[in-house]
Amino acid sequence: MSPVILFILGVVFVAIGIAVSIALHEVGHLLPAKLFKVRVTKYMIGFGPTLWSKKKGETEYGFKALPLGGFVSMIGMYPPNKDDGTVRPSSTGMFQTLATEARSMAHEEVGPGDENRVFYRLPVWKKVVVMLGGPAMNLLIGVVLTAVLLMGFGIATPTTTIADVSKCQVKAGETVDPDSADCRLTPAASAGLKPNDVVTSFDGKAVTSWDELTGWIRASAGREVSITVERSGTRVATTVTPVLSARPVIGADGRQAKDDQGKLLYQDVGFLGVGAQTALVPQPASSVLPMAGENISQIAGVILNLPARVAGVAKAAFSEEPRDPNGPISVVGVGRVAGEVAAMEQVPVQSRIGALVGLLAGLNFALAVFNLVPLLPLDGGHVAGALYEGARRRVAKLFGKPDPGAFDIAKLLPVTYVVAALLMGMGALLIYADIVKPVNLFG
């Protein structure tokens, strides 16, 4: 299959995955709303003109022209107007909320029997459950996909099989012609080690993992030790003397560590000159939640520093500086990454599919965490409003004052407009940057 077709398939795979994730996010709002008897008038995927819809019961289900999100409309998201007692309709979709208010749609009258089915009359804990249903659904999807990735596909793990043997000893940043007199053979090349050799013992100790072997090599600088490999079914024994060499210090994020001045860190350790082949190794169920927690933590760190990260993207987009591979990207960037992963023909198909599954898992975690930001029109803003309402009522009760009633979150619409404008501006900037200065994840 051609790389172009593979690229397109990767983009389509992730696009469908995002659409399903958004649809299920809205289901996360829909189900608890119906469970709590709130009248839900619409469940829509996308925005703009309606392409198709069907009414089932009291809810209209459908698809709209712009597949950029979705929304669930519930009556009485806001308390009634004090002047006429009508209830303002709203929805869980942020752009639909803004459109509703901006176009000053007619106030929706509460029908007979609906007086207790409006959202604003729900107890605080039920409001929180409804609004957290969307992010909770994305978290669940992310955990399930992480489980599929780790337990089904596995993660790339170094094996004890040699992938390559470096011929020359070189310093960091140095290049040497292997056929020149300047080439000093590595200990592995001097010992005659070859690719596809399986290391079975080192210094008289059985080798069970590559990490274990690496540790022994690093600790054996300047000392001659025995090494045994299996080559095409034959046992081959020889000796090697690891040399002292400056190797990069790798941090917890898998990248080379830097000091306080930003300089790359190196350490002198024993060096042999071999690299390991990797294989996908399924992981136990106990590894799923820690991996999910690590992903969520990394995403939360990006979001907490989002203004600085976006400023970095803007600087890179309009200068010669490279993009931060750990910075935010738009749906355009996500699609490009998915296409590049799918088109890497040198990588086994199973690994590519696993990478795409992992990408979707990360996107769901990002959707969940981002929606928890306590600003309207995000879900977290509605949650914050409900919690404020609960706190206000508790304080009133504590001091023997009348119940202040439901908090009119519509009063925060000016802030909502500002936040929405900033989000749209950020989205436009990220899309532009992903077109003119895409993130390079593959070197």
C-alpha cells in the first residue's frame, strides 16, 4: 500500500476516533440528565445546519454540517428571568451556548409538567454529576484505550537481541568515517559481535533483560569480561573490554537531561557499542492506571502552563525557532501526526496501530482535563457555578438567612464570551502553526 494511502487512512482513523469520542462525551451528559428527569430537547453531533435528525420521545437526535464538536440541550440551564419568569434554554456545547445567547433566541416556555424538570432546579450534586459526565466519559475512554494499548498491543521493550553494532568510537556530536584511519573500533566490533546475536551471559552472569545488561556494561569500564551470545543456533563465547565514554543522561521523560543553564548532561560510563532490538511486550492490567495517571499528569502540566506554551507556539510559527514537541497542537496537527505514524512502512503494522490507539487515548485524556478548567463555557465552569451555589446556600443556612436560590450562571456570560474568543483565537493560531511549522516528533 502506498505511503499516501496509508497517510490518509491514519488521518481518517483518528478523525473517526475524535468524532466518536466527542459523541460519547455528550452521551456522558445525556444519560445522567435523563436519569435525573431533566427534559433534554436535543442531542447533536456537530454545529451549523442540521444534515439529519430524528426525534425519539422528547429528544431530537441528529448530525450537523460542521463536525467540530457536539452538544446536549436541556431546558432551564439558567434560572428564570425575574421579569417574565421564562426559562432560558442552553446546552453543554460551548459554541451552541454562545450562539443561543448571542442570537437572543426566544425564551423557551416550560411546558405543563416540566416545572420540576428544568436543570436549574436540580440539587447541586446532580448538577455536578451531569456536567462531569462528559469529562468522565472521556477519562473512561482514555483508560479503556490505554488498556487496549498496553495489554493488547504491548509497549516497545528492548530485548537481549543485538540490533546494530557500532564500528567506531565517537564523542558526542562527532562523526568518523568507518573506513578511515581515525576509526577506533568499539569493544563490540573488536570482539566480533554481530547484529541478531542474542546475548545470553555477561561476566559469567545470565542475561535476562537488556536493562540489566546495560547496567553491567556501564559498571565494567576498563575491565575485560566474558560475553556469550547465541548466533544462528550456535553458542559463541568471547571477551570484551568496555571503554569509558561520555553518554547522555536520560531524564524521566525519556529525553536527554539538561543542567540549570540548559546544557545537555553527560556521564562517563562503560561503553560497548551495541544497540538492542525491540519487541512489543503485553503489559499486566496493573500497569494501565499508572500509565493513564502519568498521561493525565503530563497533559495537566501543559494546560496549567497553556498561556506560556501558546506564546511559544506563536514565537515558533513566526520565526525560525523549532516547535516544542511537547507543546499543544490542533486537530490539524493531530491528523498530521496520525498520518505520519500510519505511513511509516519501516515500522510493523501492529506497532503503528498501537501508536494510533495511544494517540486517541491521549486525546481523550486531553479532552477530559481541558473540560475541567473552571471557566465558562467549559464543563468545569458549570461545575464551579454549581459548587458556588451550594456554598452560598450553606453559608446562608449557617447564618439563618433565606435560601438565595439557584445561582444565575448567565451573569457570567461576559466572561464566557471573552474565554470563548480566546479559545477560538488559540485554535486558529495552533492550526496556522501546524500548517507552517508542524511539530516534528520523529527527528
